[in-house]
Amino acid sequence: MAETSPPAKGIVIQPRVLAVGGGVALAGLIMAGVFLWMVPAAAARESKAACRGLRGDQPVAPALCGGGGACSLPVRAPDFTAQDHQGKPVKLSDFRGKVVLINFWASWCGVCKTEKPALAAMAREMAGGDFVVLALASDHQWQDVLISLVEGLAPAFQLPGGDWNLQKALDAYAKALPAGVPFKVLLDPPAGDGNIGAITASWGIKAVPESALIDREGNIRAYFVNKRDWESSVAQTCLSSVIDN
């Protein structure tokens, strides 16, 4: 007599087990959703706290708030176009997708000059694919900007005497700072006989230095009135909190 095979056993799913498993999965999805919802809020709090330690919560000018009085950060950074040392137009919006620190300064500003070594050291260490430093100079002529950079970043260099023209300033700059500077310098000429650049003035700035930290979407996340020690640990924490988030 031929042997008969035992009946195949099917896979039996108990409704109770299915309900419990589904509940666990649903709870996991809810927790994941809550976590993803909380992460941006926590990152924003971290950024704000870090930059507050650097006094980056300074009030911005009404010009940045639509002209309607004081407003709280973040606010949209107005776009602008300035020229680099080759006369090439550079827009702030060219750097959308990167974190940008704009340092508003001028060659005639002694405090700006003392701030430059720390700004350069920080930019040299942190500037890269995700972060750029723009130094917007309220000056009429490039030679004034170049000589000020030499005086601030290469104080031991002996500048020649006499009147300055652009070529003489370029030669001195090349000798004193052969590697250049680790930030992008842009010229913001003042209107008429003024001393605050047209772009700088349009931001409501009446004295320099001031600085604005702008996120990847073009929003001002921190604002700094007067100079800062950009080499300090709190400065790097503030900058990194915006870069990393």
C-alpha cells in the first residue's frame, strides 16, 4: 500500500497576535514621527542658546523688519550685489544653500581692524563647502581696503611711504599676505561723501563693525553689534550649531 503524506500544515495567524503586533508597529511609527517633529525644534533651541552666549541676539534694525520697528530673529536677509576685487558682481543669494557670516566693516574703522585676526583665524579653520565668510567693506577705493587688511593681518610688515594707488596697494598686499585672506572681501562704496556703504546703510547699519549669521535658506539667525572674538569656543559653537543644523 502506498504511503500517504501527512497533510501540509498551513501558517496560522492568530488575530490576537496580529492585533498586538500591529499596535506595536503603530506605536513605533508614532514615536518616530514625534522624534522627527522634535528634532528641528531642538536644533533651533540649541542654535539660539549657543549664539545668545556670543550676544548674537542683538536687535536688528527696523530696515530688516520691513521698516515697521523692531522684530525678533529669524528674519529674511535682504539680497544685495557687491563687487569683488576683480570687479565681478557677487550676490548674497549666490551662496544660498550655505551658511554665511557677513562682517560689515571699513578700512577707517579701528575696531574692525582689531577684529580681523580673529575673523581670519576662524574663517581659516571653519570656512568650507557649507560655510562662507563675506567681509563687506564700506570704502570708496580698493587700495584703502587692501592696506587696511595688511595693517590688521600682517602688522609686522613695513608698508612703504608716499601716496597710494591701486597697483601700489596690490603689490604691498601680495608681499604682506601672499596666501591672501580666508574670507571673501567685497566693496560697498558709500554714496557721496558718506562713510557707510550703500548696501550696509540699506540694512539700517549706522556704525561698523556689525555681523549677521545667515542660514542655508537665507534667514538671519544671529546678529552681532560691535566686534566679537571669533576664535572663542562660544563663537565656534554658535557658528557650528547653524552649520550642522
